Amino acid sequence: MLAFTFYLLKVTICSGILLGYYSLMLRNKIFHQYNRFYLLASVVLALLLPLVEIPVWHNASQPAPQTIQLLQVVNGSEYLDEIVIVARRSYFSAAQLILLFYCITSLLFLSLFIQALIKIRSLFIKHRHRLVEDFYFVNTTAKGTPFSFLKYIFWNDHIDPDTPTGYQIFKHELAHVRQKHSYDKLFLNATIIFFWCNPFFWLIRKELNMIHEFMADKIAVEDSDTAAFSAMILQATYPQHRFNLTHPFFYSPIKRRIMMLTKNKHSKVGYIGRLLVLPLAVLVFAAFTLKAKTFKLLENYNGKPITVVIDAGHGGDDKGAQSVTGNVAEKDLTLAIVKKIKALNNNANINIVLTRETDIFQSVQQKADFTKAQKADLFISIHIDAAAADSAGLKIGMSTWVSKDNYENSKGSKLFASAIINEFANNYKLPVAPLPMQRQMGVKVLQESPCPSVLIEAGYITNEKDLAYLQTDEAKESIAENVLAAIGRYGLAKQNGIAVNTRTDTIPVTSLKNTDKALIIVDGKPITNDALKKIKPDYIATVNVFKDEAAITAYGDKGKNGVIVVTTKKKANEANGKTVTIRNADSSFKDRQTNGRGGVTITTVGDSIAKPLYVINGKIRAMKIILNHFPQMISKPSMC
């Protein structure tokens, strides 16, 4: 919705600029054929230029720093491992309502367009008609005639075509037919159906209609005879009446038509106006298509050769995650991405080795053994994330994962993951999770590797916007460039002695735009941002961040600026079993605890829920099953 809104805005601005130039330099000039082409081209350019993007690369003002900022690793909120209790709500967002209104309005204009075509066809069928040379002549007394459409002239029988004025009217309508003016009208009306909110398209349509009349008048009225033109207008407008006409001649379209018949044909200003279109076209093209992009001046890695094993997640019978429609599989996207990484690598000191280059299945152990056999210095596993059906549109963006702290490669993995995030944060169109994450149960393919290893979730295959972007060559190239840059930066850091920036005095929660306004909950209790800063990172077990609709759904209006949920190690150690938090969307933070069997604590935050729905691994369960059988199996319970 946001992308379409920006597109509409760009189309409106572009068409406004082009129409503004026409009004200043070309309007009321006698070169009607040129003006006709200009107005049609203005619409086409306004529609197409915002879709074109030509990158213009330039060097950064300063070389990119070789120092890697070591980011604090957080406990990832792995949605597939959570128990999610969702209050069933049905509502439309403001964006959806606006889109619905836009579509309904377009359908209304479409129905009017079709209705007009049906009426014209009905006139043709019901009245006598005959083929004359290359057009059809239709005799009728219908209101609004005479008029022409495509290759049909609908003639009013009250006008005698054998009279001088009648013949001029006939020549006028025949000019419309042979110069194919109806196609211009069809194009403009079809455009307005979908871009009715653009006022400049309406003005262009009105002006183009006048250009058509100027062109037809020029052919119909010989020698700029304004008296004959006046008689023609009189008879065409009032074929059944004879009376003196005064004020209607001052109606602006008629005044303009008379003026154009008597206008000086040797105006130098008109030629200058046509010539100045060229620099205007260049200016508009540059403004709407050229996009400045900065590349970092990073010293090319030229040290000891580095072997990097890159794994394309899944393969063969293991399709991995799939799109909502089921026509796109994770295994195909990941394979295309790793091939692009290898293809773009032009550094002889970086050896890229792929675990697979075709659609084959490999077990996790086979991948780990392959990495060891290659004596890899780094290991990267490329994946595409997925979300449950009820949250497919909410989960977006890229994330990085590393092994747990008790594995030998953990320290190097964190540094390598930090380098990857640093690169993606400045050169990736999808949101990037600002911190490396660890899964509670670990990631075997990372833990089995003897070298620094990172798993990259490039986006969500279940999110339409993420998927559309990941399927483009731009996305694959961006991922490849960022990965290669991160490898080079990590190699330089190792070569020159690892230099890192660390932040151990604060808890990094930069995924929220304004942490001062965010709702902060520590061990179930809301606290201030200043109080959060006083907590030492060593005392923290997990940090979870909720944003946008997910935060509002779970925490009500108090979560509109985001929610930071912190669990300290002390609280985690005190809990016997697990804590299931049930949160009403209209939370008032009135905590009530009920001790259940098996060491499970049920905490209700907000108003009580009479009959909540309990879901475990996608299956609905009764509460007594949770209390009696599941306490030791629950990894990360949660509630929305």
C-alpha cells in the first residue's frame, strides 16, 4: 500500500510538471498535432518514469571504517517455538479501508465507461446505418448528435448535410474519424479509471479534447472563415431552433476555437516553446529515474586466502518454507542467491565453495562434514524465513543467527554476524534485525561447524512484499554484495588484528525508533527507559522487541510505540517450569497468578479472558493438558 501511494504521488508530480510547461509554453499555439503528441506523451511518461530506476554510483566522502561494531546477541523470539494465544478479532486497518475506497471508486468509473460504450453500440444497432468508404454513417435524431466515435459518424437528421453549414459539420466529424481522435479519448479515460485521484490527468483530458476540436475545425472551416464557423456551431448546437445567439458565443471553448482559426501562423514563441521541451524532458527523466547510490571505499582483502563454505538451505525433496500460494519454494530462492554470491566474487583471495549447486538434498551432518573437509575459515547458511498464516503479513525482513555461547565458534560467529548486519543495514531494501540472535534449542548446522558460522534469513517467504523483492535480481545482487563485503571486512579485521567496537554499558534495542516512548516490561513489570539502562547486560536472560500491529495486538494502546520485554536471569532461574503469559489486548496491567500443577505459572495481564484459545505447535489444546503434560516441553510460551 505504501509503495503504491508513493507511486501515485510521483505520477501526480511528474504529470503536474509536464502540464505546467504545456500551460506556459504550448497552450493556444497553432501546432495542434505537436500538442496532441505532447499531451499523450505526458501521460505515458508520468506513468512509466516513476517505475524506472537507474542507479548512479559515487564514492563515499570517506572510506568505510574497517572496525567492526560487535553487537550484543539476544535470545531470538522464535515464533515457531512459541505458544501463541490469540484473541479472535476481525477488523480493517486504515490502509485497507483507503484501498477499498480507491478500488470502489475505480469500479464506479469503469462502470460509467462501459455504460457509455454500451449506449453508443445501442445507437448503432437501433438506427439505420450504411458504410461509406472507410466509415459508417448512422442516421438518428438522438440527443447530442451529431458526433463521431472510432469509424462511426452519428448524424442528426434535422441537419441537412447538403447545406454549406451541414457539409462543414460533416467534414468536422469526418476529421475526428480519420485522425483517430477516439483512440486518444479511450486511452485517457481508461487511465483516469485507475488514476482518478490525479487532477492533472483530468486537465490533460480536457485540453486534449480541445486540441481535437482545433484540428477538426481547421479542416472543416476553410480560409479561417469565422462567420461560417459561427453558423456551423449554431446549427450543430440547436438544429431544431432558429433564434439569435449572443452570450453563448463568449463561452470559453467557442472563443478559443474562433481564436485558433484566426491566430498568426508565424509565431517564433511557439517554435522556442517546442525546442525547450528537450531540456525539460532530460530534467524530468533525471529527476524521476536517476537514483544516487554510495559505495564504500573498502580496502580489498589481499591477505591469506579465505575459504568460505556457503550453504543453500534445504534442497531436493526438502522444499523448505513455501509461499502462501505454494508456487515458490525456499530451496529455489536460496540456491539462486548462493549462485549469485559466487558469480559476483572477483577476489582471488576469497574462495567461495557451495555445498550444493543443483537441487539435491543434503542432511545437516553431510553439510557439517563437507565444511570440515574444505577446511573452511567461514560458514554461511542462506535461508528464507516463514511465519504462521495468521501473522504472515506482519513478519518482515532479514535476521542473522549464530550458535549458542557454549560452542567454540561462538565468539568468531558473533563478530562475523556483526559484520554482516553492518553491511546489510546500509544496503538492503528489507528491514534488517539490528542484532544477531540465538535460538533456545540451537542450530545444529552452525554448532557442528568448526569455524565462525552464521545463518542468514534473507526475508519472509510468507510476506508478499518480501517475496516479491527476494525474487528480483536486485535483491540477489544486494545480498551477494553485502555478504562479500562482510567477508572482506572480517578478513581485514583478522589480518590487521581484530578491532571491534563493543557496547556493554547499555542494552541495544535500536529496532525501535523511539525507546523513550516504548513500553518497557522487566520480569512482568513496566519500568522507565532510565531504569532499563541501569540494568547490567550480564543480568539479562532474554530481550524481545514487539513493534507495530504485533505490539498493539498484544499490549493494547500502551504498546503503540513498541514494547520491550526483558527477562532477567534471576527471574528465569526462579521459575520452576515455564511461565505462560495470557495478555488481553485491552491490558490494564492488573496481574493475577494461579499456580497450576507441574510447576507452571499462569499469569493473566489485563482483563481476564473467559475462554482463551490454547495453541501448541499449531494444534488446539485444552488447558489441563498444558498443566499436566507439557510444562517440561514448553520452550518459549507467549501470548498475544
